[in-house]
Amino acid sequence: QAPVLSAAPANVTVSCNNVPQAATLTATDNCDATVAVTSSDSTTPGNCPESYTITRTWTATDNCGNSTVKTQVI
């Protein structure tokens, strides 16, 4: 079974460089007591240098290779 990953923050629109820090998500699993949770950001350019979209992704992977993914769009 895939791990259960805590809720990601809601999508948000911010001004200028007021990008929130990445939240720390946690995960539980039916067999693995120490599920690995990783996060990454992917930036998509907009119409001008100050306009862009960040997709923040958290992935929880248990020791059997099962994974769950949550995202936030900023």
C-alpha cells in the first residue's frame, strides 16, 4: 500500500517575491515506520520576469517503492 501523506498547503497567489517557505509534510505507512518525504519546486515562466508559477511537489515513498504525491501551485 502507498503511504498516507499529510495535506499540502492550499494553492496561493502572492505578489512579488513573497513566496511562502515549503511546508514540512509527514507520512505514515502500514509497514514502513520511517517513510521518506522529499519536496521539489518547478518554476514555469510567465509573461514577464516577475510573473511565474511555482509547482511545489511532495513525494512520500515507502521501503517497498510505493509512493504518494501532493502538490501546491503558487
